Amino acid sequence: MSNLTPREIVSELDKYIIGQSDAKRMVAIAMRNRWRRQQLPAELRDEVSPKNIIMMGPTGVGKTEIARRLAKLSGCPFFKVEATKFTEVGYVGRDVESMVRDLMEIGINLVRKEELEKVKVKAEKNAEERLLDILLPASKAKTPSMGFFNNTGEAIPLPEENSSEDKSSTRDKFRKMWRDGKLDDREVEIEVTVQGGTGVEIMSMPGMEDMGMQVNDMIGKMFPNKKKTRKVHIREAYEILIQEESDKLIDMDNVTEIARERVEQSGILFLDEIDKIAGGHQNGGSTDISREGVQRDLLPIVEGCVVNTKYGMVKTDHILFISAGAFHFSKPSDLIPELQGRFPLRVELSALGKDEFYRILTEPQNALTVQYKALLETENVTIDYSKEALEEVAATAQKINEETENIGARRLYTIMEKILADLSFEAPDRSGDTILIDKDYVKDKLSDVMEDRDLSRYIL
């Protein structure tokens, strides 16, 4: 778990997210409290519950990005899910426990990736030896098909060896040829492991995909894995062998235990669109059948319970829940009282205006302007932006958001794509060009949609 201080966390978030200082400070404190909890004596540690958060604000202001970047900073298992995907028990749809199972899968993949990195050097060494064993089989009489092949698929005869010294010398020669890349275009036959099963996929009803996957996984484990011979290029064979050797070196039981502990102690579940299941949202009476029911199903998960996954039981007592919603037609107090009490921290994110849009285009490390510049440089086309051009883009984004639906910073994606669409299309034919995107260029590319208000509603 990361031991960054709240100030350091906010500083890191500032590199990617403009403004919203209150929200950044709140999530930074929540993350630091998780580290503080780990320093407590065991008897007190279990008594300290995470302070779950509700982030309120219009779409496109950074709610999801704050949570996503926070998880990346801390290296914690993180899963985002829309609350509207859940339905009350008894109705077709996803059950709320599925998000814990998904979080556990992410935790497994996260820990497995770390363990793969630890055994990478040994796995590569073992894979190289196995590759040389295939190229130079101990007994050619027993394995006539082994060896390597030319581009026409014909087997290339291997040199005769009369002594152990000859074998060692030949092996060293092949090892050097392999490392120098001289064998990459050759082909070899290798045996690969194919997961066992009946070959029949169990189809699940809509909304019951989790059950279908568990049944398929259970059936797959009932049948042994099979071996299959494939002819592949040597480089691809090496990658396959690395994967097989890595799997041998990793203790999956240990991975599961580490992942379970990490999910339970530092996992983050991000519940988006939670306002859509609040009672005050007006969308017709027929949708009310699942709103309060979903909230009541969520309650035990947030309060702390045990969820059964294919990797064992997972406790949710110390998982951090961050929920978010625009709350245009409802407010946090429209949630059932028990659920409200489980989200004690509330923060409102402010809407973005022209100044924030300009900063979003210029300050973050992953700014849209940086992305487009890098993309076009792959075609040997250099683009530069004038300050006035970016100010015009920012002003246009604010104007369109005011006149149509306010989608926050996401409006910048639409406008930038419109401005650079022609250039992106022509880039392969303009290799070596340097283009300045100035205010006139921006106005020219947006002139048709800006003059026609009805058209701008559909295009921008």
C-alpha cells in the first residue's frame, strides 16, 4: 500500500486533474487513513472502518478520473461499476455481489502480474533452455519432427554430434544465433497446453452472466488439460515457453491469498450514477421497482459482509466505497437512511468554465493537445497551438455546454476532433509539414456548426 502523504497525493492528482481541490483533499485523507490503519495494533485495526465518500457534480468534471488516478497511485485493486446495472434480487440483472467478485478478479490479475515480474529472469532462462532442447533434441530418432523449419515448411537438418563436447559446442552456437536474432524467422514445432473442457459453452440468461461464467469455469476444471502441437516462429515459441515457465514458478494459492488480503484491506469500489437509484429521480413509476431494492441490496455489502467468489470468501468490511452522481433530480438525502449513514463524507465538485477548459488543454501531462501532437508526429507531421487558438477552443466548449447539455470537459474531445479531423485524414500525405493551429484555423473548422445552432446540437 502506498505511503504517500495527503499533500503528495494531491500533488500527483494535480498532474492529471484540473481544479476540484476539495475532492482531491478528501480522497487523499481517505487514502492516508488506510495507511494509518495498517500501523495500528491488530485489535484496534479491525475496529476502524473506512469513511466512504459521495462525490456530487455534473458529468465531465473529474469524479471518475479522481477515483481512477487514486487507485493507480496506491496500487490498490479498483473497480468501477454503474449502480444502474444492478437490479433487486428476484429480477433479471446483475446482483450487487458481482462487483466484489469482479474486484477480486482484478486483485488476482494485479498480484499475478507482480509475481510474474519477480520470476521473469528465471522464466526467460528456463524458456531459452527449453527452446534449445527443441532445436537440438537429445535423440533425433525419437523426435524426427522436432527441429526447425525454413520458410517453405521443410525441416532443416541439424548437424551431427559425435561427443558431449560437440553437443555443447553446437548448443552454444545455436544459443548465440538465437540471441543475435538470426533464428527469428524460422519455425519450430512445440507442444502447447490447451485447457480441458467439453468444447460446449454454457450460455447464460441476460443479466446472469456471472453464474454462466462460474458454471463454465467449474466444468473446465473437471476435465484435464490437453497437449497440442503447433508450428510457430521461434520468437513466438519463446514467448509461449516463457508463459509456461512463469506459470510453473508462480504459486497460485499464494497469489490468491495475497490478492484476497489486498482486496479486503485496500480495495476500492467506485459506484457511479448512484443518484439514478435514489428515490427522488423522476423517470416514471415503472423503474421504481428496483431502486430502493438495489439500495437495500447494496447496504450489507457497504456495511460489511462476506461474499462468495470462486477464489473463496471475501470480506467487504474494509473496502473503500466511493460513489458519484450528478444529483440533478435527486440529492443524497433521497437515499435510504441506512445507506446514507454508510457514506459519511460528501463533497461537491464544481462545474467547469472557460478558464478550467484552457488549463485542461495546457497543463495535464496527458492533455488532449499533447495526445494529438504525439499522434500526428507518428506521421512525421508537427503541429503547434497558439494560445489564442486554445482560448477559442475553451470558449467554444463553454458556450456549447451552456446552450446544450453540459457534459463538462468531455466537450473538448468533440471539439478537438472536429478541428483536427481533416488534418488527421491528410497526415500520411503531408509528411514533413509543420502546421500552426491558430485562432483563425479553429474558427474556420468550427464555422459551419457554430453558425447553425441546430447542427451544433448534433455535431458538438
